Amino acid sequence: MRADNLTIKIKSDKPLIVLSVDEYESMKETIELLTHYPDLLKELKEERKQINKGKSITLNSYKAKYKKR
């Protein structure tokens, strides 16, 4: 049986949300990351601004500069 043909009936007085396992796992990982690194979202937004301003380097440039393989 394919999952897209599955019908589930649930009696509940409260609203329910149905997510794929992948979406659920992704949400759990995001929550865990944000719990351990509360400034992460702010830092990512700032990094995105820098990239949009052209202030970034390629991976090859990074490797050359820091002698990484």
C-alpha cells in the first residue's frame, strides 16, 4: 500500500497536524540547534547579508588561504 493512498480516521476534540517523518525529524533538529545555539538564526541572517553584499570567498580560496585540503 502506498502512503499517499492511506486514509486515517482519528477522533479528537483538539486539532491535529500530520507531518511526514522527514519533516518531523527536520523540525526536531532545528529546535535542538536553536536550543543549543540561541543566536544562530541572528548569525545566519547577518551572514546572508554579507553574502548578498559580495563579502564572501569561494571554497577553493578558503582552502588556499587556510591551507585546508
